[in-house]
Amino acid sequence: MRDVNHVARSRSHHRQHTVSAEPTRRVAASPGRRALESRSNTHRSPASRVPLHRAPQARTSSQNDRRLPPTTARRRPAAQPQRRAQLKNQRSAQALRKRAVSQHQSRIYRAGQSSRRLVAVFVIAAVLFLMVLARITLLQTVQADELRLAGKSQRTTEQRLKAHRGTIFDREGADLALSVPARTITANPKLVLDPVGTVRTLTALLQLPASKQQALTNAFTAKTHSFVYVARQIEPQLAQTVVSLRLPGISSLSEDKRILPNGDVGRSVIGRTDPDLEGTGGLEKEYNDILRGVDGEKSQEHDREFRSIAGGDETVAPIPGSDIVLTMDRGLQYQVEKAVLRRVEALGAMGATAIVMGVETGDIYASANVRRDSDGVAAVTSANLAAVEAHEPGSVAKVFSISAAVNEGLATPETTINVPGFLTYKPVNKSDEKWKFKIRDAEPHNEVPMSLRDIVVHSSNIGTVLMTEDPGTLKFGSYLHKFGFGSTTGLGLPDESSGIMKPAADWQATEKVTPRYGYGYAATSLQLAAAVNTIANGGVYVAPRLVLSTIDANGRTHDAPDSPSHEVVTPQTAATMTSMMKDVVCYGTAKYAKVPGMSVAGKTGTALLKPTADPAKEAVQGEPVVPDAALASVQPTNTDYQAEDGSKEYYSTFVGYFPADNPQVTILVSIDRPDPSNQDHLGGKAAGPLFSTLATIAMHELKVSPSPNDNGCQNSEG
């Protein structure tokens, strides 16, 4: 019995030591598993047991009883289940270690993720900070002035100070166009307290149209602008009446007004300006940048109630425009306009153009244009038709073709040829029958011998063609270009025309013939005057000009450059042509252009404004008929060349210069469609008398005197 109790006590003691030796890391297990583990521990070697000094506090019996059921505790486990339990415990320990490692790595990853997020947040915050800093720096440096101005503009009203426009003088210093003070009513819509009532009051005083009333009402109500015009350039007394009412936001200012002190004298050259004094035509437009000057500005700061802030006004003074001195003579211009108007009315013509220019300088002393309106009233027009309207020159063109022949050494004034009563030009190919036509002279005749001088004096179309055949087409075309045809003169007027001229290389059939006596190309009156002036100037072409000098705001005078020039024919050729052209006035077609006591050289021209349907039909009064085919490529399609009743219409011209032995002045006169019912429609009879009148006026105005030995046409008839 003692042995049994001893064994029992030994087992109990062994269980206590076995249980106390379990690892501190326990895995929850079922009662069965705890029993197996208990049995396994009882069979461990002594070396595996935990020393007593390291054993934990013994558990109570009640605790042991709960872990190992009595029946299980007494049973000795088999070897195979013990091995499986060991393997299972090892796997469990490995799993626990892996789990611990995984958890540790997870904590490290989460810590890394957190660090990266912190870095990202820091970077974003730094970028935002730098952006804000950059914006602040930009606002305080680069945009500081802009922002300051923007803020100031919200509390500032501005007013433009118009610069004084320069004056236009004639060659003697007389006023042709100038600016004078006027009063203009203005408004600041932001200061208008009663928009509707204010508009009603202004309308009653100024007689504003309905459109203006509505515009002002809208502006006064919107209050988006600080300056609007109410009425411009009104009478000073009326402006004073408006200002005296002291309407809030309504005031007046001094504003220049452009006037021509001599009425409309020179209007076609001077041009016009709009209410803002911006050039819209003529020299006012061409030289607008010089005349207008530089505008100034006045600004006034105000508070929220739009009350002016003392000391808050700033003024930038305007810079006046420069003055311009023209080549024109005011007195001569006035008389030329009156004389041209009288001639148009006397001839029942549709209009007329006259140009007076200096021979050596190309200075335009006067230029007048008269036209009849749709009501049949003739008046001086503001359009500068002399520079923009082109027409065929007629027989004036013989000056250029014969000059070319003389300059090439092909003829002299005494060179004589047999001139038939007519010439018939036949096409080379039968398919070109449209080019077939006849040429006749103004004075019918049979075949007669004629010298070159006779051909010029009597304006023979046939003689001119025969005498100028030798110069090739290209060479003759080059002469026309040297005389200034086919290009603008460079006068400095807006919309100046270059005329109409095909390149000589493109001339076909009769186009190679008709330009020699004035058909097949078109020229402006300005081009024609400059071309004839080339002969007067000793064979040197000089471009026309209108401006002598400018005077800046400081009073300094700046002379305009001399007109461009180039030689066309030799001085000998020019002298030869002058000799023959003197005879045109004394003995030929220009007898009505004579000037008492003054020698004159010139040439007449009468251009038929529309060819007849029959190119073979001879012209009335000896002027040739040009076939439509020859002019189709050079004439405007919208020009009326024939009256509705089928009668012929003419453009009659005379260009001459004086004194013939020492030319100083060249004058062109062109009459547009004189009444064909009388015999004064030809160049000599229609334009010649007006030339004589203008030459006499120019002699006095420009102080031109003949040489002591100049007797004019004393020995001539008529």
C-alpha cells in the first residue's frame, strides 16, 4: 500500500514538473490535445526538463485537473501519436515564426508607406508654397505697376487732349487749310444722376436726332464709360447755354474744327478730314501722320461718390502736328477754278480739267476739276480727277511718237514723204478680219508730199504712222514708258492711277499702230501734262510734286526733296520738237491757244470716246476711228463712249508751254464731252481758248515775262 501511495505521489509530482516546464507561448487546445501533450511531456528525458530553479510557480490541483482528465492522465500514450504531436508542434512553431516575421515585415512596410506619404505631402506642400511665393513676388514686382494702374483706373476718369492739326499753306504762306477752335458738348455717364431727364434737356437745346437720344440714354444708364460726345463743334453761344444749366456729368471742351478759309478753293488737292480731324482724302489723307501730331491726356481721380480728389489730376500735353507748305498758288488756283467752270458752262460740256505746273521743278501751281452733276449743274468738284481719271490722249500722243523718231535719227523737220488720202490695214490672217480698218486725216486730201513739220502742224494721222514706222514696237513702247505712261507720277495723292497700257511685247496687229497717234492706251491728265513738260524741260522728265516743305512743332523747316527726273530725249530733240510745236500754235490746229506777246508751243488732241461698230468707217472731222478690238484690252468696260442717240462724243485736249524759247510754265486743258452740236468740240477750238485764258492769268500771278525778242505769233494768221 505504501508503494502504491508512493507511486501515486511520484506521478503527481512528475505531472507538476511537466506542466510547469511548458513554453510560455501557449496555443489553445482542446482537452484531448492537452492530455496528449501531458503524456508526451511525462516521457521526456531528464535533460529536457526545466531545472527547478527556473520552474515557474506550481499550479494548483484544480488547474491540473482541468487540463488533464483523470482517465487520460493515467493512460500511457503510444509512440506514434507522440511523434505526430511533435511534428505538429514543430509546424505550429514554424507557422508562428512565419506569422511573426510577416507581421514584422508588414509593420516595416506600413512604416515605409507612411514615410513615403509624409514625403509626398511635404513635396506637395513645398510646391504650393513656392507657387504662392512666386505669385506674391510676381504681383509685387513685375505686375505691381499694372495692378496699381488697374486700381487707379477704377477711380480715375480720363480725357483725350486732341493735338492741334498742322496748317496747310500755299507757296507764298497763305492759309489753304487750318484748324480753328470750336466748342463741343461732352458727358461723363458715371456722373449723370438722371439719365432720362438729362437726355430730354439736351435734346430740347441741341435738337438731337432720335438715334442720338437713344445712344445717350443707353450710355448714361449703363455707366460703363467715362466719356461720350453729345454734340460736336457747335456755336460757342449755344455751348455756353448748355454749360450754364450745370447738369451733372455734362461739360464742354475746346475742339479744333478744320476749315478752308477761301471756301473750297483747292479742295480737290487738299482733300478732307472727318470730325476727329483724321484725313479722309487728298493731301489731308496722304500726309495725315505728319499733320495730326500726337494727342495728350488728362486724368482726374475721384472717390466712391465720384467727387474729384484734390491733387489727383495728371496732364500729358499734346504735341502739335507739322505744317505743310504746298507748291500751289492760292490766287492762281482760285482763278483757274473760275475760268474752267465758265468754259464748261459755255460749251455745255460734262466737265473739264486744268493743270498748271512749273517746267523745271514739276511744281503743281494749280489743279482744277469741274463736273456736271445728275441734275445738270456744273461745279468745282472735290475729287482729284486729274490724277485718277484716265482717257486716251488723242493727237497729243504724236508729240511722243515723233520725238522718238527724231531722237533715233530717223527724221528731221524737213524730212518729206508722200502721204496718201487714207491707209488701209489688212490682217495677215483672214481669220483676223476684225483688225481691218482705215485711217484718214482731219483735212481730206489726195496723196500729197508732207514734211515732218507739216505732219505735226496739221496733225496728220497717216503721216505720223508712216514717219514713225521704223522704230521697232519694243523700242517705241520703251519711249512711252520713259515719258511716264503705264506708271504713277508719285505725286503723293491717294488712289493715283497709273493709266492703262499693255506691255509693248503683247501688242497685236493694229495695236502696234494706233498708239502712235493717240489710241490703244489711256493716261491721266497729270501723266499727259508731265509727258509734254518733258519736251519743255529740254528732254528731261521731272515728276510732278505738290509739297515744298514741312514745318515741325518747333518751327524748323524741312525742305522736300527734289522731284525724281531722268532724260528721255536729247536737248536737241526737245528743241526740234519745240520749234514744230510753236508752229502748231501759230499756223496749225491750235490757233485759238495763242497768247498776245508770248510765244507758245503745244499740241492739240481730240479723242473719240467710243469707236463705231464699223471699223472701216471714217471719223468725223478727220479723227480716226479705232476698232473695238484694238481697245478692248485697255479700256474700262464701264465707260460710256457714245451718247444714247448714237452721236459721237469727244475728249478735247490742248497741252502747251510758254515762253516757247525759255519754257517756264506748262498748262494742260481737257474738256470732257463738249456739246457735239457745235463746232467747238475739237481740241483746238474747245481747249485752246481756255489755255490762252489760263496762260494770261499765270503770267500775272507767277510773274512770267517773255524775253525781249519774243513777239509770239506776230506774223501768223488768225
